[in-house]
Amino acid sequence: MTSQHVVVDASTAQGYIGQTVLVELHWDDEPESFWQCLHVVGMVVPMEGVYDQAYFLTFDLNGQERHPNEVFFSDIRTIRAMRHRDRHGSGNVLGRIALPNSARSRAALPARRNSSTVPANGSTGAAHP
């Protein structure tokens, strides 16, 4: 099954450059989507007749890569720029993002569950206005 609509295109992607984002990625050959926190450091735009795919150049939030990875716009199901407080809060930001209408998009954030700071339900007990 291919994506029904484009979440990110070349014109909207520019606003994410230099941002830390939470993205939900989905590939046609995988049954579940995958959530990831990334730093967007650039983008590649399509060039007719040369390369038809657009993608972000990214680094994992806690990664040690020497070179950026590609995140293709066509694989992005949801994207949200993180505010500074989101990066230092509980990590439970799903309640504050707009999830797509697709009934199949019910993936959870990968997180350290059942730790001393994050219980199984993902709540820290702190209030978030």
C-alpha cells in the first residue's frame, strides 16, 4: 500500500531545516510504523530527469554518526517540530501531536518503559499544560 497523501513536500520541508523533529515513518513492506526523534540538517529536492525523490538529511537525536542519513519525504506519515521543553520533558509527546486519520497509524513511541523515571504507561506524573 502506498501513501495516500504527501505529508512533506519541498516547500513545507524548508521550515524543518535546523529543527529537532519527531517523525512517524512507514515503509510499504513493514506492517507497523516507526517513531524517531531526529535533527534535520538539510534536504535534497527532486530534479526532473536526474533524481525524482526528495529527502531530509538527518542525524539521530542521540546518534554518533559522522554523516547524515536520508529520510525520504514519501516515508513520513507524521512530522512535528519539537519545542525545547519537549526535548527535556517526559518524552510523552504523542498527546500533543496531530496523528493522521489512518486507522492503521497506532504505533507507540519507542521509549524506555518500566524504568524508575518512566512507568509502563509512559507517564511521569508531571502536569503538562
